Amino acid sequence: MSESNTSLSGIPASGPVCPCCHSSRIRFKNYGKKTGGTVGAVAGVAAGTASLIGGAEVGASIGAAGGPLGIALGTLAGALIGGLIGGATGCSVGVKLGQVVDDRILDNYECQDCGYHFSSQTQ
């Protein structure tokens, strides 16, 4: 079997190379990934907050064995966990979507030698 010098995304395994000056000193901008992660986290927290009532009910029922304090703490913990899980899930999905935008749409790479901006599709 012959080994390929490219990864699955079509970028050379050693990293991207500037198509203009052939330098390997490339900076990844990742604007789509950063934006997608932020938007996804906010949307995930919003969705998690929408399910806050369900998490609070589960937490309250689990905390019921501890009396009124257990119910209060269980409600708070259930709501907090619902928001955190929603935020983490949304952030993860947003980062993946942003990575696709970076790779396919935006000029995600910048050559540190000549300043040329290019995408993985240019390779």
C-alpha cells in the first residue's frame, strides 16, 4: 500500500502550504469555528433554560428525600445541570458547523510570510 501525504480534508499531512509563496508558516484564523461555538453555546443555554422546568422537577424529586432543603437544592442543581448540558451540546455543534464554514467558505488560512489569505479548497 502506498502512503498518502494528505489528510482526509485534502490538506497536506504536515499542514497547509501557501499556494502563493509555498511557505509552511501558516496561521489558522478559525473565525467560523469561534463564532459558531459562541452562537451554539448561547443557543444551547437558551434551549437548556427552556428545559429548566423539567430539570428542576427531576432535581426536586431526587432531593425530596432530604426534606425542604433537599428539594430546594435538587431543584437548583437540576436546573443548573440542564443549562450546562444544553450549553455544552450547543457549543459542540456550533464548533463543528463553524469548522465546516472555515474549511469550505472562508479563507481560513493566512501566510505569515507573504500575507496571502486562502482556504483549504485552494490547496
